[in-house]
Amino acid sequence: MNLSQKEKYQQTEQDIDLYVEAHTSPEPDYLKEVFRNTNLFTINPRMMSGHLQGRLLKMLVELTGAKKIIELGTFSGYSALAMAEGLPQDGRLTTIEINDEMEDFIRRQFATASHGKKIDLIIGDALQIIPTLTDSYDIAFIDADKRLYWQYVEALIPHLHINSLIIADNTLWDGKVLISNPSPADRQTHSIKSFNDRIAADPRFEPVMLPLRDGLTLIRLVTKL
Ligand SMILES: C[S@@+](CC[C@H](N)C(=O)[O-])C[C@H]1O[C@@H](n2cnc3c(N)ncnc32)[C@H](O)[C@@H]1O
């Protein structure tokens, strides 16, 4: 069978993904279980971080010595658990999810994993919840509504300190950020493009965009002024 150029490219991409995972520290069994449950019982499992990104998030928590983390967009709890794994025993992670239909599922995943004890789940709209929080966070993982990333950053800044790390997921948005004139109806692409441009131009931030998975931008808060 002759493979088309596109098929060959996709095959190479899949082979690279397998190679990368094989040369990354293994996914722990409890996260394999969350991955499996998410695939079995949720409609859009592609939203979940998964093995490679999960290991990177855990390592970033450990390397920064973070003790307080906030996550916007819990979905099935995979990324929250991966980050909680990197926290010390007295560390806390607050995660906010708007979809109350996911609550029972998420709480079950947190209850069966030992690091779940470090996590506080809040069901609600992140933009409404953030101003009610009183903590300061070392890491903020932004992975909720793609149309609101800039508003999330602005709302989070009072709860961050110099050198806090903001991690924004899906910043390549399936490559659509390269479209120069996205359809006016495609608000997510417009918003992610505008978010990326604003973060890159704003002297308060030092961003590094990683072409990992769907794009993961690491943003150091340099100044609040
Ligand atoms: C991409 S998924 C999160 C995936 C998860 N962080 C992971 O990596 O495994 C995005 C989630 O954000 C939630 N979400 C969307 N808008 C939100 C909002 N305004 N506040 C809180 N959560 C929101 C969605 O319901 C969805 O579960």
C-alpha cells in the first residue's frame, strides 16, 4: 500500500510521540487509571493533559519548589493530580471547574489517588471564583475557556508574586494561530492569538512557548507594574 505524503507525516508524528513517551519517565499507575477512566466515561478525553505533559507539569512544580498552585479548568483531574504529585506534603492545589456534571467523577479520581488529599476542588466559573480567593500562588495553570485567557491572567495577577509561573495550555490551538484571518465566528482562535501577542509584548511577562502537544506557554511574572 502506498502511503500519501500526509499519511507518512502523520505516521512519523505518531512514531515521534511514542519515542518521546518511551524516553520520558513512566506515567504512574494511578494516572494510567485516570487516563483510562477519562477515556471510558467522558465525551472529550482529548482535553486531558496525558503522560508527557503530566510529567512536565509535575517536574515544573518540583523544580520551582511551588507550595501553592491554582488551576483553571479541572476536567477529569489528570493535570491537577500530576501537579499535586510534585507538591510537598504541606502543599495545596486549588482547581476550579465550571462543569458541575464532572464533580462526582473528579472527586472519585482525587479520592483514589494519594496526592488527591492535597487538592481543593471548587465548582464554579473561574472568573467569578478568583476574586474571592485570598491565597498567593507560586504556579497558575490556565486551561479553562480559551476565549478568556487574558482575563484570567489579569484576574490572577493580584494572587501571584514576582517569579510566579503562569502555565497556559493550548496556545497553538491546533495550529490555527497561524491563520492570519480566522473567521470572525471563531472566537477561540482570535482570543488565543491575541493572548499570545499580548503576553509576548507585555514587559510584565517573560514567556517561553513550547511546541509541546497543543502548545504550552511558560510565563514568568517579572513585575506587576
Ligand atoms: C482542556 S479542559 C482541562 C483539562 C485538564 N486541565 C487536564 O489537563 O487534564 C478545560 C476545562 O475547563 C472547563 N472550563 C471552561 N470554562 C471554564 C470556566 N469559566 N471556569 C472554570 N472551568 C471552565 C471545562 O468545563 C473543561 O472541563
